[in-house]
Amino acid sequence: MERSEIIGRFQHYVLEHGKPPPSVYAFAKDLGIGEREFFEQFGSFEALESSFWESTVRETLDAIRSEEDWAGFNARQCLLTFLYAYCDRTLDQRSFFLARFPRWKKSCRQPPEGLCGMRSAFTKFADEILEKGMSNGEIACRGAMTRTYPLGLFGHFLSVIEFNLADDSSGFERTDAYIEKSVRLAFDVIGTQAVDSAFDLFRFLSGRSWAKAD
């Protein structure tokens, strides 16, 4: 059985029962395969879920990189395109995201262990767009601090996912606005000035500017 089918059946089980299967043995029996076939693909349910979260990033990147305009985008446009596309693609699996996406506690310095694969895939992409941004003058090179940018952008990416999962606005309009304003702020921080964008994002999150068109 293919990895993607095992993942799909796992998602279906979780959504049908509200929790993961009680054991690999029971799940494999339900799939009509042996435990060996499962373990040849995944070492555990945790590894299966980690692989799924990583695949959501890789599949989104594959899709947007195939678009004709992609090669001409600057760094900011690349990040915006990815975030909009990612949130759009997760609509097909929103129930699973709501049920199982690992939350990053603000008190923790590192993201959940289950998101290590996702972090690796995203930060590799972040390295690419940061290199593009520094080559065209969008992004300032600040020595050792520059090395923190990829993980900082990953934290921002997780904040977009969590904002989106909490968003109940029509057509997820608030998510779109959050992406736009937070990316603007992120690029001001790693580029030039941050004050105007920070104030704009603060007003948005406090609800004062939502009724006004930008």
C-alpha cells in the first residue's frame, strides 16, 4: 500500500473516530495489511503525522513553482504566494488540521517535535527567498542575525496557520488581511523600517481597522 493511501486512511480514521487508532496492529488490520507493511513506511503514528505536515509544504511549493509567473516574483511575492496558496489548499483538509495540527506554545523556544519535517521543508524554501531578497536589495544582510531569519519566518508561517484555523470570517477575509499585513511587517523588519507596518498590524489585530478599507 502506498504511503499516501496509508496517510489518507489514517486521516479518515481520526475524523471518523475523533482520535488516532488504538494501535498499529488494529490500524493495519483495518487496512487489510500486515504490521510489517505499515512499519516499512512509518515508524509510528507520530512519524506518519509528521510526514503529512511536511508534505503539505512540499506539495504547495510544487504547485506554485509550476506557475508561469513564479520565476519573476521577488522574495516578498514568493512568500505571499506561498502563504495564500497554503491556506487555500488546507481548506480541503481543514477538519484534520483543526483536529490534529500541533499548537506551538508561545512559552516554548522550539516548535513541536511533530513539525520538524515541516520546519525543514519550509526553512529550505525560506533560505531560497532570503537569498533572492538579499541579491535584489529587498532584504538587509545583518551578519549573524541574518541566520535567524529562516526560523523567524517559520514562526510567522505557524502564526498564519493558527490564525487561519481560528478564523470564522466570510471567505477567510481576515486571514488574507493578516497575511498581507504580517508579511509587510516581516519584510520591513528584515529590510528597512518597521514602525508603520507594526502599527498597521497592531490596529488590525485589535479590531480597530477591520471595518476600514486599506
